[in-house]
Amino acid sequence: MKLRMFFSSLMLFSFFACSGLKPDVGYVCKTCEDNLVTLDGDTFRLQESITPDLMIVCDYPECDGHSYLMQKAHTGYFYMIMESDEITSIYNTESLISVNGNEVYNVETENSYKLPCRTTSLTYLGELNNLQAFSSGDTICYSDGKFIALKGDCYCQLEKTGQSVKLIDGARTISATLGELYEYKGGMKTAPILAKRVEKDYYIKPLTEYESEGIGFSVDLDVSEGETKADVAIREWMSDAIKNDAFSLLGYQKDFNGRRKPSYDEFMKALDDYGMFWEKLCRSNYQVKDTLSIDLNCDISTRLIVDTPDYVTYQYSAYIYEGGLHGMPRSYYITYDKKRETILTAENTVKPNKLVQLRKEVMKVLKERHDGLYDEDCPMEDFMQQAFSFHTPMFDEDIDDIWKSLLTHEYECDAWSGWETAIKEEFSLNNFPLPHFALLPEGIVVTYHPYQIDCFAAGEYHAVVPYSKATTCLLHTYREVTDKLPKLEDYIADKVK
């Protein structure tokens, strides 16, 4: 009994000792396994190691109490310079620290200030006239309190050259300096969209308290009301795309046809029909007695990107959730050629003898994005092998031809990405697909979805090849429309303070 009380007391003493770090006291630090450190014998979990001389630790075994910022002095001892509920590092800096999600602390000057955006998961962009600039992804903020909010799905990415950032919206990008962003007062309004914005919610209304409110789909669309061949063709494509994605959740995307050459009113009627059919199919397949017990949802949007005398291009985006840890994003561009009266594909637009050349240019762009994502400079040969391997059959060299014939490239995203048939041979520059071929003012664009080039976390790869490198590969010439290139106001929301 006494022995049990002794160990209980020892454990209690150790627990409180772990929370007893004091400022102005030097601690001997030793690194242990499993991200643990000891400070004068007391054990802490190593939350982050910012530099060899600067680290964040938290209580052990629980790591939800306090965090401690520890700095190594020239004497070799570590000193606690801050204790707070939440301390995290800020990417791209070793001297600025996030405190409690709304404050930045400068380790070198020992000064702190609050920002108008959350300071967790911040990226340090650089200094401008003694002001520090940061990005939280969709917001750029400065240490004096000014912030710039980005539109929609736009986000900010640090460029390799200092004092500048890249604003990204899907495949479209623009570079801006920290000074340009700081001085931005609001530019000219973007040109009016020659389409009507349509927002419809087809989420199923729960019939009982046990049914989820997140079952169904919604649309947020730019839809032309005109009756030109381009207008009709785009509405037909849009109708099919929405039908396929919404009904893929239920496995019925191929069981009924969409509207052919729909007028604007017929298109709107088709949307309502989809909503009605979707609920009927969902309840008939997944309702148990009087309760619908499933979680399926889909949010779809289309945006008119550019409309020129030669072509019109739309962006399509969808997020489809069928259960599990995450849903599947689907984003791509589609172009209707007004003169040829057809939706573009690589097959009807690229010279057959120039396909390999264009694939090489696409690979250069894909590699550039890959290198930026992983902060490395991967040799082109290694990158191509990695990209091709995502759809290369994996088999033993001794496997016979019958088994080889059964190994095909059938991924969930292939059926709707333009990869019409499964390919049994290994991919190379001679057969690698160029899916979702479209035109932007910046050049031609092709899109690869998660698991086609990289893992899910890497997102989609949009490869934009400038016209200067793509024109010689195309069967037809498209006039450059420099007045429709993106401008700063295309990325920045009205909220600038």
C-alpha cells in the first residue's frame, strides 16, 4: 500500500513538474525518441523544432494545456521565453512566431502585434517599408493591420524572388509585388459577365429529425441566355456535366439522357427535373423505413472565363462527397470553338505529328508545379517516370500475357476526365493523355485530377502552355486576346482595409 502511494505521489509530482518551467532559468535539454525532450529531467513533447536553437514544447503526456517557446543561449542552456495556450511557427521565417492564433511575436526584437487574420498556418511573405507581410492563403495582411481578401477560390503563393507573390485561381495566375498589393485601392470593375448567374439548391429536406440536412446537390452557374450555337452547345455540355456528377453519387449517371440543344428555359427545367429525380432515386435506394440514412452531396459551379470572337471558355468545378475522410474535387476548363462549331479536344486541335512536342511542354509545366509544391528540383526523367507510374500497370516481369491483359488503367477519375479507354501498355510521351484541352488568353490548358499525376493532397494539376510554345503544335490559329489577360482586380475582393 505504501509502495503504491509512493508511485502515485511520484507520478503526480512529475505531472506538475512538467508544467513548472520558469523564465530566467537555464535548462539542460536532451532529445529522446518519439518527439520527446527532457529539460532538466522533466519530459516534454517536442511540438516544433524551428531551428537547432529555437523550439516549441508542450506538456507530456497531454499536449493540450500550454506551449512553451524555448531558446538556446550561448551557454548551451535553454531558456523559456514565452508560455501561452497556443504557440506555433510561421512558415518561411525563423524569428516570427504565432501566439494564440491572433498575435505575432518577434523573437529577435521581443515585440509583438496583432493581425486582422488568424496567425496559425501563416506564411511570411517579406518586409515592406518596415512592415511585415503575411499570407493565410486567401488573405494577405500587413503588420500595420491592412489586409487584402482574395476572391472565391483564389489563394496566394510565395514566389522564389523576394518582394513578390503569385495569386492563383485554378489555372490562371498573376504576379504582384508586396508594394502593389499594399497600395491597391480598388481597380476598375471587371467586365460584365455575359451570362446569368443561376443558384439552385437541391438538398433534400429532412422528413424526420434523424435525417441529415447534407444530402443532395447544389449548383452555382454562369448560364448564357442567348441562342447562338455556342450558347446552345455550352448549355448542353453543362447539363450533361451536372447530370453526370450529381447522379454518379447514385450510380445512375448513364441511365437517362440530358437535354439535347436546350434553350435557356429548357435548361432550367432540366435542373429542376434532376433535383426531383435525384431525391426519388435516393429515397428508393437508401431510405430505411421512414428515414434516409446516407451522406451524399455534391456542389457544382461553372464560371464564364473568356468570350472572344473565336472561342468561349468556361471553368467547371465540383466537389463530390460519397463518405469517408474527404470528397473528390473536379475542376477543369472547356472551350467551344465558334468557327469550327465544336468543343475542343487534343485530338481535334493538335497536329498528330506535334503531340509529342506538346506533351514535352506540358511536362515542363507539370514539373514546375511539382517542384514548387515539394520545394525540390526533380530531374525531368525522374518526374516523368513518377507521373507515368500513376497509370502504369505494376506487375512482376515473369507474369504471363493473359494476366497482363487484365491490368488496365481504370481509376475513378478517368471516365470523366477525357481518358476514354483503359490503356494496357505503359505510358510515355507517345501516348500520355492531354485531358480537358481548352484555351485561355494565356495559352492552352490541360488538367489532371488527383491520382492521375500525384497524390490526393497535391490537388489538381493545371498545365498552361503559352501560345508562344503551343501555336506551332495546333491545327488552327487562335488570336491572342491580351486585353482579356487577368488583372489584379480579378483576384482581389472588394474587402480591402
